[in-house]
Amino acid sequence: MYITLNNTEPNFYFGIRRISPKNVLSKDELKILDEYKTLYNYSDTKSVQWKAKRALDVLFSVAGGIITAPIMIASALAVKITSKGPIIFKQERIGRDGKTFIIYKFRTMKVNSDNEKSVQTPNDSRITKVGKILRKYSIDELPQLFNILKGDMSLAGPRPLTIYEHKIRKQNNNFLIRYVFKPGASINYKTPHYIGNNPKNTNFTEKEYIENWNLKKDFISYFKILSRIIRGDNY
């Protein structure tokens, strides 16, 4: 089953049909990205750390999936019982090399009310009661462990952009560097909220992260996001 929601961008998906990845970068942008990849080829310069990064992704995603399985089952039931619509929300995001993938989350908004261009706040009326709790403690993002296990994402890396956000970020010549790495679930970024076509906050640090990457920085980001989850400081 493959459904696109009405009144939204056509990259919101529900169902089990596989969506083929595509590359959103132009030929010129791919050339620039290749230059970045040559500069920051950590598979050669930091080969042991680079392999360890993927090994940790697999280890933590499997362990995390097992440990949080009761929470995910309870969350899935809560979403299903309290609101109409599918349990899992799927959205097209952009990953490494500018290729798209489908990200998984627990649905926290009412069906047919989501819009990636609009600002979402804790008091947004489109968010369900259960959704507010899931978002507060980042429980809605637990299905991304499957994305990490598949290799679409990493535990640490630049936040995966939507296609709409990608179009906005193209105004910045440095934005392509983010596609050197897989997108991640945990980096201490100040992420943007869009009002119309204008980003409210553009204080990104992914360029510095990629230019000076090491495994120690990843571990620091793990602890920061764990602390944020424990505090319930998702907004």
C-alpha cells in the first residue's frame, strides 16, 4: 500500500511499498561534493575510527532496539488506540551523497494535518496528546534505530533534511558538505524552524563537525542527546 497525504508535500508516505532512492543534487553540486569527499576521506585518514563508527552504529541500534522494545510496543499501541491513522510516519529525507531515503518515526500528528513547511511547537494543535509525550522524550524517533541498522543513518551526523529544507539551504554554498556523512540522530545542532521561506535559526555546526571529525566527538554527542532525552528537553 502506498499513499500520499492530501494537502501536503508529495514526500510523506505511509504503507509498506519500497520507495526507490533518488539523487537530489545537480551535476555541478555532485562535483563540489566529490571535492569535499576527497578532502575529508576518513576511510583512509582515520580508517580504524571510521570502521568503529559503523560498528558502533550497528551495536547500539541492535542493543537499543532490544532495550527499548517494550517502550516502542507501548508507544505503538498508544498511537493506534488514541488517534486515527497509521502508527508509523514515513518521510522522504536526504542522506549521504544527496540520495533520498525514508525515515521512520512514530506518528505524533493528526493525519492530513502535517506540513513540513510550517513551524511546529509544543502547543501545536495538530499534535496529538500522545504525540506531545512522545516528542518531549524523543520516543517518536526510536524507529530511526531501524534506519541506523539499515545504514541510511548514523547515530551521529548532520540532521537529515527534508527536500523542502534542502531547497532552502541551497542558498548557502557550504551546505553540500553535510552530504559527505550519513545523516545522524545525535549532534548538538541548533536546528532551523521555517517561517515562510526564511529560516528562523541558521546556526549550523555540521561543517565544523565534518572538517574536524573524530570518534570522540561522536561519543560526546551521544551523551548530550541522552541528557536531553532524560530532561525531556526536545523543544
